[in-house]
Amino acid sequence: MFKVDLERNELVALEPTDYSAIGLKERFNIQEWVVKTPWILGEELLVIGKEVILPSGKRLDLLCIDKGAALVIIELKRDDSGSSVEWQAIKYASYCSNFLPEEIFNQYASYTGKTPDEAAKSVEEFIDSDIEALNKSQRIILASKEFNSEVISAVLWLREFGLDIQCTRLAPYLDKDNELFIKPETIIPLPEAKDYIEKKEVKNRKTAISKGWTGYWFVNVGEGKHRTWEDNLRFGYISAGQGLIYSKALKRLSVGDKIFAYMKGVGYVGFGEVQSESMMIKDFIVENSKPLLECDLKSESPDENSNNELLSEYAIKIDWIKTFSVSEAKTFSGIFANQNVVCKLRHESTLNFLLKEFK
């Protein structure tokens, strides 16, 4: 790093140093610089807490909010990051991810001496997003003079899996008059290539998912004593039960998941989106606010064991997007089929066939 001497029209080399060598502390010096000038880390941040004590007794260096309404956990190290700072920050971030907006406002109020209402107003004025987006995501910023190679490797690996974690180097230099200069430099992700790197990381994650799993679920439906495809279609649901080994499979599905419904020995008959978590069939309510078991169901005994948590039929609400009658079921020789109630659809030729048939 050089200082420009305009009078002599020359560059004067600055001497790299260590914070410890000149008696500066992590908490009382570096931390205060960041609090007063948070954009040294490369962006506008609203500091809402310093030395935040967590239930474990550990202290989180700085807690901030960024313009996108994400909580930002900042961990500061003086001359060297050590070999586990990223794991320390991840634990802090996991705890902070559960903060409700009211807790965030109270934290900021406690830090600034404002009332919770004043704190809430300040946060709303700072962020560029709706307040509903507050703490929907979390980020980590690690700042140090130098970073251990193990930390760099771990951070790059974590980013591949979608964790928003950044490394910023704060390097100190002295001139001939012993004046101190700080050179901030974000090294992961490189600012000049940030958009490219982030897009590539997203693409790599999607590619990894598509290679291992199509993103769609296979679900068995059937005709029998406890359930029929006609009922599934008419009242918008799927079900399984009469034993925990069957009903617990439905818990693998989450709201928003896309499923292909398969009928054993016949073929694929439906494509839909999950609209609810799994529940005992006696608790399932159809759109007209009527219990499913009080509807005109075609199945013979859907209510069998309905008060027994282990043996009851369980149901999930489905928004059927495209369906076929049993006589129109879609199949081909070698199509994927499975005896499990629910499993991931990984068979590429089956998926390509279904996407075409179900348009």
C-alpha cells in the first residue's frame, strides 16, 4: 500500500503492521471503528447490538440489519481469524434466525436507549424492504487482518450450499510518522465479481439438485377400503394410514411441494401442489368448512381407527393442477414405480414423460 506525496510527485510505501504490535484491541478499537463506520465492511449497515449476550453466555460481537432487512452477524478478530471463527458465527446466526420483529426492536431499543416504538420506526426507515421481510434471512460477515486457510476453505464450501457468508480483511499500515491507515478489502466474494460469483453459486446448487433429484415427489394413491382416487379428486387430498409406517411417510411432504400421483398397476393419474401439513383425517376440513369424514365419500371405511394416532388415516390437502381418470392413466414400459407411500422422483425419463403428458 502506498501513500501519494503530491509535492514530490512520488509514492511512499506504507509499512504493514499488526494490531497487537501497536497495542490495539479487538473489542475496544476495531469493534468501535466498525460501529461508528459500518460501511468499512462494504455496505450500509444498521448496528442494533454490540457484545450481545446469547443464552449460552457467549457474546456476539456485532448484530446489524442490512438494507434488505436481513440480520447480519459480524465476528471480528484482531490479527488472525483462528481456525473456527466461521463455526462460531454459524452458531450465533442459527440462534438469531429465531428472533421475532418485536425482539429485534427491543434489542435495538436496549442498545440505543430508544423506546421499542422508536426503534421499530428507525428500522423501517433504514431498510429498503417491507418490514415483513425482517429477519427472513441471515448473513455472516467475518472481519480480520488475516484469514486462516481452513476458514477460507470452509467459507467457500458453505457458500456453495447457499450460506451468505463474507470475509473482509482489515489490514493496518503505518507511514513514516507512525500514522495508522486501514485498508478494508472484501476477499470473499470479490466485489468486482460478486454478481457473477453469486449467480454461479446458485446455478451450481440447482445443477447439484437436478443431478440428484428432480425436485418432484412420487406419491402412491389407490383404490381400497380406506381411500379412493375419486375421493382424492373431488375433495382435494391424498391420504395414507392404518399403520405408522404408512402415515409417517406423508410427513416428508411440505407446503409447496409438487407431487405426481401414481396408482399401482395403472399409471400416473395426477399432478398437484401440497397445500397443508399431514393431519389425522378426522381433523381434515374441506373448502366448505365441512369435516371430510362427513362428506359423501366413496371409500368404504375412511374413518377406521380415526381416533387412534398410530392407526388413523392421515390426509394432506392437495391443489390438483392436472388429473386423469383411472382409464386415462399415463404410463410406459419401464416407468418408475415404487411401493413406498412417498419418495423422491429421481427417474429422469419418467419425469420427462410426465412433464410432457401433464403439460
